[in-house]
Amino acid sequence: MDLNQKIEKCHLFYESAKAFKDKARISDYSVEYFKDASDKYREAADIILNDILINHQLDNSEKVKSKSLVYYYRFEQYDCLYGFEYKNGNYDSAIEIANKGKSSIDKALDTIEQNKMNIDASTMEFLSQMETNWKSSSISICIKQIEPDAKKAMITGDYIVAFDLFNQMLKLQKKQYEYTENAGLEEVYIRIAKGNYIGMSANVNQAMAGLLTAKIHKETFSFDLTKDLLGHLLNSLDLSFKAFEANPEWDKYRAGVEIIQDNIQTLLRANKKNWFEYLVQNSSNPYLKSIMQMTDNYYYKRQSAKLEIEKNKVKQLVVIGGFWFGIFSGLGLFLLQVATSDITWYRFIIFMFCLPLLFIVIGAFILRTTDGFKEENFLKLIELTLKINLKGLKALTNKSGDLGSQL
């Protein structure tokens, strides 16, 4: 096999490895492709190292190019192997592999930097293009050196550590995203970097949500804590949707959306009495409204109607004013009818005695309907009202009986 055939064989391994890696990144169900990609990159590097670099026909420029590619293929070999180990939960092994990948890509960049003055123009042009891509890879592998520890912290519930690590990763993701845009890389790389940056922002919010959840479980219940927790979950949901829009072929973002929606529903079910306040705080958030409808559509409609009245002062005035106008008009007409009727004097006294109690019951029903009154207190008030009513009627009956006997 001559030199050109060996180079062609190496290129075929590279193309095959790249295709496997693209498949592996799409879904966690395709994680085995990472191992296949790693093996192909390793074979490509071995061909250059064992078959091409030993060829005495290579000039210095070709040797520098080949040596750089060996380091780059080694980086890809470790990068894909990292993906395989990380997705399978082997976090300690993943960190070791990420460190090897960082070392390999640094050597590739150093090889270019040290030989810029010793290679021909065409090789320099090729390596300059590679250098632009490899600098982005150098940032991405730094993120992967931190990622397994952040994942372990989330699993063990050490949310403070997870929060700090995710913030470190977020800074690196932002750096990589800005680099890919400014360096003019292919759109696919910009899109991936953007999706990773947005997804990492969602992870930061998820870590904060975990922190707040742990705090709620350990301390006395606080509405402010659940409000903040809901805010971070909604931010995570929004960012996950945006990350999915940037990379719609990646299942991990769609799965993230479903997990966060479940977490929000769990929070809402446990804190239904706070729905109105949640809506006030997040009145413009479309995700909260749709999740509330999925959780309890009837209860959501009641709180939404209440919020609409609260926001619209004119409507509030019309509703409340119309209600009381109707009550007093009806009451006045009723009293007029009573006054002009042939009702006996003791029945009139009983009626006037019960009237205030009637208002108490009506008011209690109004408060209960608008959630301004807890169910337990509402029942107690009704019970107390009925007791007063019965005692009052009994007293009136006794007095009426005594009066009748005296007459």
C-alpha cells in the first residue's frame, strides 16, 4: 500500500468516525455510537503514526501536518470515549479521559504554533483553518473536565457545589459560543455552541431550583421560597425550549423540557392555595398558564378570572358595584313588601333578627368562592352562625310564650 492509499484509508476512518459521532450526539439512546466513533478516530491516528509519519518521502511541512492530525484524532478519540463513559454514568473515568483529551488538543495547537515559520503556504493555510476549529474544541473539553463533578453533585443533592460548577461551565460555554460566532465557523458549530450555552443556563437554574427545594424541605414553609423555586423552574423551561429550537435533532433538550414540566406540576399540586399569587408574579408567562391548565383546568379558570378582575379596575368596580347594588335593591324591595304586608309583629322581629345572620352567611360564601376564606374557617363560621340563630329563635320563642301567658 503506497502513501496515497494510506492517506485515503485514514481519511475514510475519519469520515466514518465523524458520522458515528453525529449519530451519538442526537440521543442518549445512541450512546453506543460514541464508542464506535472513538475506535475509528483511534484507527485514523494509528495509521498516521505507524504508517505515514515513518515514510521518508515526507517533507517537513507534511510531517508537521501529519503530527498535528495525530494529536487531533487522539483528541477526538478521547472526546468520543468521554461521551460514552459520561452517558453511562462512569463519571470518574470520564474525567480522566477528558484530561487526556485536553492534553491532546493542546499538543495539536502547540505543534501548529511552534512550526508556523517552518512550513509552506498551503500547509499553513490548512493548519490555520484547523487551528480555528481546534481552539473551539479546546474550550469544549475544559467544560467536560468539570461536567462529571457537577452531575455527581446534582445526583447526591449537593446543590451548592453543583450551582458553582454549572456557573463555571456556563462561563466557558459563553466563551465558546462567542468564539464560534466571531471566528466565522460553520453554522452547524455555531448552532451547537448556542444550544449548549442555553442548555447550560437551564442547568444553572435547575441547580438553583434544587437548592430551593432542599431549603423548603428542611425549613418552615415559605411562600417566597416556592415563588423563587417556580421562577427558576420556569426559566429552566424557557431555556430548554430555546436550546431545543437551536438543536431540534437532540433528544436531551426535549427530555429536559418534559422533566421540568413534571417538576412544575408537582410544585403546583402541593401549593394550590398560592396559584393566584403565582399568576400575579408570572402573569405574562405562557408556560405557567398551560401547565396550570394541564394540572387543574377548573381551578386555573377561577384564579385566572380573579386575576382578570384584579387587573381591570373598571371591571372590578362594575362587578362589585353591580353585585351590591343588586343586593341592596332586592333587600329594599323585600323590606318594602314586608312592611306593607299583614305579617305579625313577632314574625317581623324574628325576620329582622335573622337578617344580619343572613348577611354573614352570604359574605362567607362570597369569601369562600373567591378563596379569601379557608374551608375550615368557613365551616366554623357557618356552624357558629347556625348556633346563634337557633339560640336567638329559642329565646324569642320562650319570651313570646311568656308574654302570651301574661296576656
